Amino acid sequence: METAISADQLAQDLRHFTGSMEVYKQPDFLGGMLYTEGVQHFCEKAGAYWFLDIISTEIHCGHPDEKLYDAFITLTVADSQAWITVTDGDDNVYYTRKMDYTDAPEGDWKFWYMNGTLLLPSEY
């Protein structure tokens, strides 16, 4: 199964998200995490709602470090596999996970998790 959008087109789309007029919320049984319009667009176009679910359940409400208020998240996609890496922005890695298959566009996709909300860096 191929992704409906190219990595270049998705990257171009995401550059247009600055600030956010609307915030979405994960269902409470998935942690109730908030996320912005840019993240919604990414998940919809990349076919990556699974990414949103993982961040909501394993970072937002499931991370053992209760002081994880701000984090930098990279979703790396290559060869139909994905790696999620959550750091403090420096060399401290809080979390990693590998997905054996995804049809999301290849690339390094960057996100911020701040005070319970997942957003694109350009939306800060």
C-alpha cells in the first residue's frame, strides 16, 4: 500500500501551519492528549493516526517520568519502517520505539510535546 501524499508535498503542507486556531483532543480512553491542526493534518495525510495514539498513551499518560512536560519527538520513516524518538532536545533520550511497518512518507518528522499538547515546531 502506498502513501497518498509524497514526503515533499507533506513537508510543504506542514510549513503553512503557524500557530493554531483549533485544538483537537484524543478520546479519554487514549489519554485525552491535545494536538494541533498541523498534527491533525500530518496524521490524516500520512495515514499515521497510530503515531498520535502512541504518543498519547505512552508519552502523555504512560511515561514513567512524571516531569515530562516538554519533549522533542522525531518520527523517522525509512524503508517502510518507523522509529519514534523522544528527547529533551539534547542528548537525553526518554523513549524509543520501532514500528516494523508503516506506509507513512519517508523522512524525519519533528514534533514538540508541551504541557500536554502535541504540536509542530512551526505552531509554537
